[in-house]
Amino acid sequence: MKSHRKKYEKRNKKIKKIKLITCLVIIILLAISLITVLARYITNNINNHLMESKEFYFYSDKLKEDGQDYQIDNWSGVEDYTITINMNSMENNLKKASYDIPYSITYSCSDNIICQLNKTEGIIYSSTNSDYFTIKITPNTIMENGDKAWVKIYVKSDAEYKKELKAEFKFIVGKENVSYQIDDEENSNYFELNITNTQSYYIVAEAFDSYKVGQRIDVNTYLSLSDEKKQKCYSGEITIKFDPTKVQIDMTDKNYLKSKDIKTINVNGYKYINEITVNVDALSSENLRFYKTDKTQDYSYPLENNDCILDISIK
């Protein structure tokens, strides 16, 4: 019996010893990790302090020393996407580098895109304390909805002091569309209809030059057209029908003023607008204001149990 008890106590001591050793190992690993992070933080702070004491300022609007992640949703996966990176050599309006800072640019990207820098080297001149470069993203394969691509950009200063800035841009191919929502609340006299057009193209509605009806043209081509030819194209064309006894459109709204195909109905001997068609430019959003005859209503949409008070169709 005593022998059995001794074996039991011996086994318990062994288990406790193993647990103690395991805890010590975990504590040591955590301590090493914290020390490493702290050391890096202290080193970076010391380096930054030394750099600032020598008027070395090296920054970007998108790239960071510890890296920065960006995600671009609803990319068409068909057209080019250009990223502009702005560089500067100033801490603020009072602290600026008094000398030129040259820098080099590198990148890596996923296999389903081609990346092109407009330059691989740059100089932030002391006269302006700013510079910029661009990188163009071009798909090199057919991309489907939900496909992903990425590019990582690195910039290193080539001056006396060394510093690297970096960022990763992730692209997710999504269906370009026109969406809408209504922002409203009880006891408000009006609500706002917000229309967002994520389409990056225009469609020719009336033939001109070599363009045929139904043909797509990209944003840059559209912007190069004359005003007369722009009128023959559309991107997000939305027709809005509504009951004027419940809601009435703000006739001073800028989007109403440039709308087309306005229709009216007679209500108790008076003409009321009950349908309009508006165009929303590609990659943009617009608001339309509607006044409520019953301000206690909340016409927010989408909202659970709420049907849209407006009948909206998108071309």
C-alpha cells in the first residue's frame, strides 16, 4: 500500500514538474517575443529621432514604414487600374528636408496581373519637398467575379539615411452595378435617395462617329468627348416612379433639374410629377431629395419589413 502511494506521489511530482517546465518555456517565449517587439520599437524610435535631427523626412500618403494594407472591391477585372503614390520630405509645414532625397521603387505582384511603374527611381527635391509615381495594374487573364489579385510596393531612400516604406494593394473582382438606398427617419420632412454607380464604362445610346448603339466606351474615352456627344451616352440610367400623394420630389434638386423624361399625373385637378429618369455618371454617386406628406413614416431602404416607397428600374 505504501509502495503504491509512493508511486502515485512520484508520478504527481513528475507531472507538476512537466507543467512547471512548460509554463516556464511559454513565459520565456513570450518574454523573448515582447523583448523583440520592444527592441524593434525602441530602435525605430531612436533611428527616427536621429533622422529627424538631421532633417531627414521621408514619407508617403499610402506607404508606411510598418506597411499598410488596402483593399479595392468591385474591380472590373477587365480595365487597367492606376495607383498614384505621393512622396514627400516634410514632417509638417515647418519641418522640411533642406536637401534632395533620391529613392528607388520595386514591386511584386500576383501572376494574374501585369504591373507597370512609370519610373523605378525618383527624387524628392528640396524645392518642392514632394514627388510622385504611378503603377498601372493590367489583368493578363480572364477574371471572374470573386477573383483576387495583389501588388506589393516598396520604396527605399537612397540618401545617407536609409528608410523603407511599403504597402500591399488587394483587388477583388466584383460585379459592377448601380445600387440605391434611402436614408430616412421618423418625423423628418424629407428623405434622401442615394444612387451609386460602380460601373466603369458608358453605353452609346445614339450612334456617332464610329461608335454604334449599345457599344461600351471607357471613362477616359467618354471624358474626351464633346458635351454634345456625351449626351448620346449613358452609364447608370435610373427611372424612378412614385406616388405623389405620399412623396414628392424636390424640384430645386440639381439632379431633378438635369433629369429627363419627366411624367405627370392628375390628382384632384392638379398636375403632379410621378416619374423621372436620371443619369448617374460612371464611378460616382448622386442624391435626390423627396418630401413626405406624412413625416411620421420612415421610408428607409433597405430595412427589414420595409418595401421601397419608390419603384426604381435600372437600365
